[in-house]
Amino acid sequence: MNKTLMITLMFAFLLLFIISPFATLASLMLLLLFTAFFFLVSNIFQAIIGSNDTNSNS
């Protein structure tokens, strides 16, 4: 669950960085936004299903 929380926070910070007036390289940042969105959706979907991550040490 901590992984899902961290991904959600990273997505929120990335979104804030993109819409800030000092954001540069907007096309690269939009690509990162879409990538982060897909990671966010997949992690939330895994959290809902309750699947175990095999790479997890805990």
C-alpha cells in the first residue's frame, strides 16, 4: 500500500510541476505525465485487486 501512496503523491507533484508557470520542456513533461498516469492507474488497480508484488521485500 505504501507503493501506491508514493506513486499517487509523485503523480500529484508531477501534475503541479507541469501546470506551474516555470515548467520547461512541456512536451517531455506531458510524456512523463502520461507515463505516471498509467503507473498510477495500474498500482491502484493492483491495490484494489489485492495482488502481491513479487519484487517486494516486505
